[in-house]
Amino acid sequence: MNKVSQVKSSIHKERWLSIIKECQSSGMTIRAWCKQNNIKEATYYMPMTAHTFPELLTTLTIQSLAIPYPEEGH
């Protein structure tokens, strides 16, 4: 990869890392955040595929699978 490609890749990666962090800090589910920000959910996950930036997967919090803990006595 030449220097220009490396810089472009780094900028793209930082942009998506920023988007992921913004989503996580919102307290919303990924689905709700994407809808509010007019981003297709598939587009949100695309940079985290093995073919693009797999290291971004380590920044994910599994928000959309969160299951509330049942209250005692119920």
C-alpha cells in the first residue's frame, strides 16, 4: 500500500471509530441511533467486516442484545 492509500485508510478508519464511539456514548441501541442519524444499520457494520477494518470490532459494545436483569421477587 502506498503512502497516500495508507493516509486515506487511516482517515477513513478514524472517521468510523468516531461514529462508533458516538453511537456507544448515546445510550441508544445501534438500531435506534442509526435510524436517528439516517445511517443504514448495514452501513454502520460494514467497516467492521474482515475485509475492511476488523480491528474496529473490538470497539463494539453489544448494545442491541442487552437483556435487562429481572428484578428480585418477580
